[in-house]
Amino acid sequence: MAIAVIYLTYSVFSFFSKPVVDCLGNRFSLSIGCFFEAFHLVALVLPALRKEGMESLQGDAAYNGICAMIIICAFIAGIGTSLLWVAHGRYVTLCADDSNKGFFNSVFWVFMMAC
């Protein structure tokens, strides 16, 4: 469900992220996008903590809260993904020429896959 929320939010907010990137700038938009992606990664730690037996995360209410937190953080990550991809495309286009465009894209992919 969370992946569906990420991709749905990403596809919708991609239409609106160009004006946001224009306003914030490419580098700051890349930073914001990565920060928003981190919300989803942090939310995925909560089920592991529940499994480890933290007392405050036991019970049905805690389970429902964790599920809601993962969905909300997936929504935030979808917004960040749209900012990230638009800013990445613009930044590489501005910084690279035809001879080094592939290198710049590969460096971005290394950092993207490492996160």
C-alpha cells in the first residue's frame, strides 16, 4: 500500500513540482527531496521496533498508528520524489554537456541507490 501511495503522489505532484523547483532552486530542491525521502525510511523502522518488543508499540492501536505513519510518510516521500526528479533533470541539464552527461547521471544514480 505504501509503495502505491508513493507512486500515486509522485505522479500527481510531478505536474506541480516545476514551479516549486523554480522558486527554491535546483540544489535546495534536491536537498528537500532527499530529506522527504528520509521520512519514509524512518517510518519503516517502526515495525522493526514493534517486533523487538517495545512496550509502547504493542497492541492494536499502536499497529494502526504505525500503519498510518507509514502511509503518511509515503505521501511525504512521493512529494519529495517529484521534487528530486525534476531538480535532478534540470541540474544535470544545466551542469553537463554531451561529453559528460552520462557521468553526471551515473553519479546521481550511485547516490540515489545508496539511500
